[in-house]
Amino acid sequence: MRKQKGFSLIELLIVVAIILIIAAIAIPSLLRSRMLANQSAAASSVRTINTAQATFQSTYPGVGYADSMVSLGPGAGNTSCTAGPTATHACLVDGILGAANPSTKQQYHYEIASNGGTGVATDPWVDYVVSATPVSATTSGSVSYCATSDLVIRADGPPPTTAFITAAVCPTHTALQN
């Protein structure tokens, strides 16, 4: 009788089937973890933007609050603040958040809108709303975030709003607990 070397086809198929079953169980958990990480990063970024807005408003009282993400960041197309901060690019947020309005970071869109003024010394911006909405409601995150000059971060979802949250709508959302 000849001695068998290696594995039979059935043994290999059983191993492949076990690996596929484990992957089918693990992949949804991995995707859910990624969504939760995106949501946590979005809430943290809104908190960073709130802090940047408070700093901007106290540094440039003649302007009031920043009217866009670009004003808080290094400026459109820049990733560093080698020229130094100004009222048009204050270098208070990173080059990803502050590159455009809206900007996209970690599967969320961030946008700022100012209201209650014109942004000049005689009529500074007195309020703003920052909105963080998921790129996709099914794969990016299940919660949208917003905040106004009261510095309270509010959440909406699930299902999340994927459109910009206005200053009139933001106060109706649920405030996050610290």
C-alpha cells in the first residue's frame, strides 16, 4: 500500500469553508467598528472646530466668527502655516479640515456657515453653525453632528442627515453628553 503525502481535496475544502465562515462573522464587526471610529472622529473634529471658532472670534473681534473652514485653516491649497496666521487663514485647524468649505475628513463632510453679520468691523459675524455629515449613511456613519456658537455639540440619527445642517435646525438635535 502506498503512503499518502499531503492533504486530500476534501480536507482542503473543509479548511477553506471554515475560513469563509470566520470571515463572514468578522467582517461586519470590522465595518461596524470602522463606522463607530468615523463617528467618534467626527464628534472630536466638531469639538476642535468649536474651539478654533472661539479662538478666532477672540483673536479677530472685528471679523467675529470664521465664515468658512478655509478661514480657520491654513488656506485653500495649503497644508502648513509657514506664512503665519491672518483673518483669512488663521491656522487653527489642520490642512485637511481647513482646505475647503465643505471639507472631507475620515468619511465625513464638514462645513461652516456664518450668520448674523457681514464680517466687517462695524458688523462682525455673531453666530455660526458647523455641520459634520457622513459621506454615506450606510458605510461612513449613522450619526450627523452640528454645533453653533453656544459650543454644544448636537447629534442627529440614526438615520443621519447627509445634507448641511442649518443654524435653525441644529438646536433641535440632541445634545451630546460630556
